[in-house]
Amino acid sequence: MGFLTFLDEIGQPLPRPDERVEDILAELEAKDRAESRIAEAIRELEALLGADPTSPEDAYALGYALYLTRDASKQERVRRLLRRVVAAEPLHFRALLYLGYGDYRRGHYEDALGHFRTAQSIALDDRLGLRSHEMVIATLWALGQVEDALAELARFAALPRPRLHHHLDPTELATELERHAPLRSLHGAMVPALRESCARLDAKGRWEPWFVPLAERIIETSARERS
């Protein structure tokens, strides 16, 4: 039984659709979210979007819920929904971010970079805001634009310590940098630039040293590839 059906049956007033969408998104973004909740949310959001097909927020919420399934057969619909949101609201941060993620995971790095750049330009000082900065770095790195990626990494490492300390999870950026490391040739000033930025990130974080060892692994891998 869906949440709205349950309220209707016990005679409780139904929440306004926009309030319910906000509640569903909060539930989906919770770290302790049950996987079964995603399927329930999709059913509710399908009904809400069916009642108001022009709503960008309903389209975003449904696209996000479908994105969370990681079901490849659903991802084309995710893209269509998120593109609809961006067509209506070109600066919808979250729609841009998840469009970027979808393109990145398909290896469409140029398209991903455009979405991440726009998201980065309007990012807030929160966890998701940092993700847009991280993914600009990761996408430039994946494209082989090493100098540009290192320049972005330096700007990222220069962000205020409280912002990085409270909101940065190092795993995603570190994973993407290392995943593409064998394809990247570091030389000259690139090596100290990478070391300096990684040292600054570790100094501002709340984790054990993470980026400094990563930098050394990337430098070592790059040296092997050049030899």
C-alpha cells in the first residue's frame, strides 16, 4: 500500500503534491534508505507526475528515483526526464548533476563536462555542491586534459577548510583519478602540482591521509607507463 493510499483510507488529509515530493526526496537521500523504498517511491512519483505532467520537480524526483535503481533499462528514461527538467529550468542544479553522472558513466565525457560545469557554476556550499567540483576534475582527467584537471584540483584544494572538512567524502574523486591514472602522463610541473593539491586536501579533511598516497600511486603508475 502506498503512503497516499494509506492516508486516504484512514481519513487523514493528503499532503500537497509539492510537499509530498520533498518528503519522498528526503527519504531517498537518507543514508539508511531501504532498497524497497525506491520501488515504492517510483510508484508514488509516477502517480504524482501523471496528475501534473508539466511539473519539473515531479519529473526530477521520478528521474532521481529511477537513477537510484542503477537498472540500465531505466536510464534512457532517466535522461529524458532530467532533460525535460533542464529544458524548463536550465539552472536546476540536481538535474544537471545527475545528467552529468549518467553521461559520465556511459563514457560520454564531453557531454558530462558540460553538465558538471554548469552545475559547478551554481553549486551551494554543501555535499552535493562539492560533488560538482569533484566531477569536473574527474571528467577533465578522464578526457586526458591533465593540466586543466590539475588546475581545477588546485582550486578545489583551496576551498575553505570548513567546507571540505564537513562535506567532502574522498572516495569518489580518488577512485576516478586512480581509475584513469594509467592513461595519464604526468611530467614537469604536473608532478609537484598534484602532490601539493593532494597534501592540501588531506590537511583539510577529517580522514586519514588519503590523497597523498593516491598522488604517489598515480605518479608511480605514470612513470611506469612512460618507461
